[in-house]
Amino acid sequence: MSHQRRLLFVSNGIGEDSIAAAIIRKLPATIKADAYPTLGDGSAFLGIAELVGPRTSLASKGSRAYRGALWRDIRGGVLGTIGPSLSFLRAARTAYDRIVVIGDLTMVTACRLAGLSGITYIDVYRSGFERSYWGVEKALIARTAAKVFCRSEALATSLRTSGIDAVAAGNVMMDTIPYGDYDAGAHRSRLLAVTLLPGSRDTTIDNFRIHVAALRLIPPPLRPDLFVALSSGVEPEALASISGLSFVPPRTDQSADAGTLTGDLTLNLARAALGNLLEASDIALSQAGTATIQTVGMGKPVITMRARRNRDARIRGISALYGEARILVDANPEAVAEPLRRMLTDPADRARRSAIGRERIGTRGAIATIIAELSR
């Protein structure tokens, strides 16, 4: 009987967890994969991989988009989690045949501090539109990673000039868009449709309240069919309460069907079925992270509200990536409704923004290249 190789997947947030889980699901039977989700409960790996290592829950939930997020985490005790994490990673050096890090450079840095080298690094966030790698980042990657997967050829070339084995395999996020048991087409009756992604953090309820208020400003003849992509932990009853709508439980046996909110608007709810909703939609109102990237990559123009706590550098970087595929507005109903009304009545503008998004986010197909490498 051949030896079953052991891999450890290290992720650092909800979006990274979902990407790692999608890769693990497609690994051959000759590979046994464990998951180390450093933040949160790791629910994305349920039934897919064994959870290992110390985990923590941060006030920021891993996001550095907001001003003061790092200091909130420090006050919440994040520094006390560093030691256990590094101890686990040191032990992992001999326990696994290969270590795969997914996300930004946070856990690459942790691996370096733990004395690891030869890891596989999947950089899912850097696109090259905002900036390339700094010299210090290249040095860190060169000392820690044996193989790097980037989203663009420009990024891969930048690393290769520093002697790093890097390849542009496409955007792995586009391979990991969740699809579920949900017939979105059965809920279509109008010319256009809009999907709401209110987010997965502590601002979700307030985001949804503003989205609904903006939709009420759209004249009834122009109103599209409406879908809501529910994140884990967001309950429909809470959305109903904040929006003045009534919750109707699912009327189908489809596992991703989360019911409907009804009243002067009708919003169809679904969980773990983002791909289903986006394929049936034309525009999105999104406050999500990874899901916004996937939405833009599917060619759906996005309207995003500017959070008051957002760091200016974060805003500039994300805006450089999305270009005109995303419209950034103030966080109030009128600011959201104006560009939405315009796009609902301008198919040429929607098509232009759609093409920009597809080009900037990148193509599918990265997982096949990654699986081939991990199977060697």
C-alpha cells in the first residue's frame, strides 16, 4: 500500500477557509489534509478536513480594512495567541509532508518565525493592480516558500526575478465560488435582478438596513428581482426586524433556500449559494470581502458603501483593483440608490463595467494547477 502524504493547510479568515476547503475537497485520495484555521471556528472545513492547532477569535475577525482594527485586537489579547501558534507550527515541520499557506503574508511571516521553509504559498489577495511586492516581502517569501501561486503574470514575474519559483495560475477565488441547492431562476419575474451581500461582520445588520432603504427609493416599475446571500450566523429574523419586512420560512426542500422577506419588497434568501444568485443577477450591492471579488470577477458590477472606519490605504488599494467595475459611495440610502437606478436603466454601462471586472479579477482554473503541484 502506497504512503498517504500528509498536508497541512493554514488559513487566516473566513474567505481563506472557504478557499482551502475547496482545494482539499478536490485532492486525490493519496493525500490526507488537515486544516489549521487560525481565526474563527473553521466551519468551512466541517466534514472535509480535521481541524488542528490553536485558534482564536478576534474583535476584527481578521479584517484590517478598518482604522484601529489592529489595536482592538491587541487590546483583546491577540499577542497572547502568537506563542501557541508558533509552537504548533514548529511541531508541524516534521508532522506533515507539505505545508500550504493561503491568504496574505500574515501566516507566511508566522511560518518564518517558527523556522519553517519550503512551504507552498497561495497568494489569493494581491492582484498587481494596487502594487507589486516590496523588497522586504520578496525576501520573506524567498526564505519561506518553495512554490508560490500568484493571481497575475506580472506578480509571478516580479517574484521570479528574485529567484522565487512563482507561477500565475489564475484567480483561485473564481474556482471557489460556492454553489448550492437553490433554483434562483424560479424566483425571477422581472427584467433584471440584484443580489445583496450585506457582509459577515458586525456591520451586517446595519448594511442590510441601508440596502433595503435604498431599494425603496427605486421607483416600483424599475425595481428588480432581489436576492440576499446570507453569511453564516446571520439570521433572517434579524434582517426582517431591522427592515420592517416579514420573514416567511422556506417553501421548498432546497437545502440552500433560507426563505423570503416580504412586504413592500420581496427578498429571496439563500445560504452557501452565491454562484446561483450571481448567475441569476445583473448587479450587486456588496459589503463582503472575498465574495465581492468573486462577484466582480463574474462580471457583475458592484455598489459598495464606504465604511467610516475604513483605512485610506485600504480604500485606495481596493479601488485600484476594481476600477470602474465597482462604484464606491457613502453609507446612506440616497447614495446607494442613485448609481443603482442609473445602472438599472443603462445596459451599455452595465456591460462596460462587467467587462472591466472580468479582466481585472482574473480567470478560473487555478485549482487544477495547484492540485497538480500538491499531488507531485
